[in-house]
Amino acid sequence: MLGRDKQFKDVKDYLSDVSSETIIAVLNELGFTCTEKVTEAVAPADVLVTCTARFVGHSGRPLVGVRLSVSSVQSDYSITSPSTNETFYPSLSSVSRTYETDGTGSISFVLFKGSTVRVSSELSAAVREILVPDVDFDLFSQGIETANDFFSDIEVAKDFVIRRDL
């Protein structure tokens, strides 16, 4: 095992022999959130669009490290690439993907054109279900939602009558 007098290089060499699953499990047990780095998309660019957003706090400073979870709404939706003639089925699974804002509070990720996705943030319990447009878009744009959501349709809670005679 490594002692206190080891250098960063020694720790890095030691960790290179350990599986990534083991490292993630140990860090999770210690209270850290750890995921593997996001890989690039393998679909051609003509079926993908870029979704962007910027998170800023009440003081005007960027919110760094905000995590967004994006998952497909399961359906039989498919899209065919005009350039490669490949057909993609992006909505067969609802496995979520996590993205994180950078040092400027900005986030950017690619989605399939025409697919329906749910986006949630660790900042609130609100979930936004959107129909991905055919052009690059901002996550907070209006008119892309498929159902009522807290970003565009605010529903006021109903007043309930409380009976005190029971």
C-alpha cells in the first residue's frame, strides 16, 4: 500500500493497475460523485443538433458544476441519416446521461433531431420534457416543450377548503 511520503506519480501508477469500476465504487463510498467522462457522439452530424444552456446564480456569477440528467422518452422513433443512409433508434432506451456545467456556467450536448427527451437538474425537482428541434437550440427556449413544465407553464396550486367541524 502507498504511504504518506509517496508522490502524485506513485499514486497515479498505482491507480492505473486498478479498474475504473473499483475506483468509482471507492469514491462513491467516501461520499464523492464520480462518473466516467462523456464520450463523443458516433452518429453523423446531419441527424444531431446541439443543445446549450447557461446557469447563473442570483449574484450574476456562473453556477459551476451543475449536473443535468438527460434521458430519452421511450418510443419507436427513428431517424435516417441522408449522408450515410443509416437508421438510428435513439428512443429505445431511457438510460440517462449526465452532463456538467463548465467554469462559465455553460453546458452543451448533442441530441437526435426530432426525439423527445426529459431534462432534469440537481437545482430543482422540475423535469422538462422537450421535442428536440431540427436546429441548434437553447434548453430554456419556449415552444419546444411537449407537456406542461415549470419553465414555460406555471401552474398555481389549488386552494383547499379545510373543514374544522369533523
